[in-house]
Amino acid sequence: MPRPRSQNPTPGELEVLQIIWKQGPCTVRQVLDELQKTRPRAYTSVMSLLNVMVNKRLLRRKPQGKAFLYSAAVQEQPTLRRMAGDLVQRVFRGSPGLLVAHALEQTDPSPQELEEMRRLIDDYRARHGQENKS
């Protein structure tokens, strides 16, 4: 039985979305040029991936001369929030604390990054009416 289609982009699709979220609408060639910076890809493979993403409604496509211009059909922050929530549920049994603990162990954050995390927690508490416990 085939696996149900996920609402979340695959790793390859996320790579493409990150390029388009950063640069705005792109041609296949522009996406390919960015992807080539990390590893070699074939033009036709990138074109096929972009077309799959259009079919999945992750991208929009409009003609531009002899080529197509691809733009994001999904917004960055809602997509990342949904993916993070899915990760917390599937991998960390619904515990954001476990996610953070594993992320800290794997990434060795700088003092500045730790301070930014504290600020984000304080901001979250303020938005949700929770007392600041730091």
C-alpha cells in the first residue's frame, strides 16, 4: 500500500523552497545554479522536481519567454511551523523539550545563540501570558 502523501515538503523540495523564499521567483536554471553549489544536479532532474512541486501546490508556474518562472505557493513561516510541529509529534512524542535537548547536543550553540533562545522563550511567555521564570 502506498504511503499517504505528506503535507510537508520532502528534503529536496525544501531545498528548492528555501531558494525561492530567499530569491523570489526563479527559472529552472536559477534554481539549478543554486543547487549546484552543494552537489551536481541534472537540469532535467531539477525541472522534473519543480513540476512535481507545482502538482503538489508547493510552487506556482507562469511562462516567461521560452521558460517558466516558479514562485512559492506556500509561505515560509507557516510551512516551517507545520514541519516543526510534525517533527515534535512524530519523533519526540510531542515534547518540545526533548527536541530542544537533542538540538542542543547536536549543534553546540554559541553563547549568542543561547541568548537568542532565552529571548525567544521570554517572548513566547509574554505572548502567552506566562510568568517569566528565567
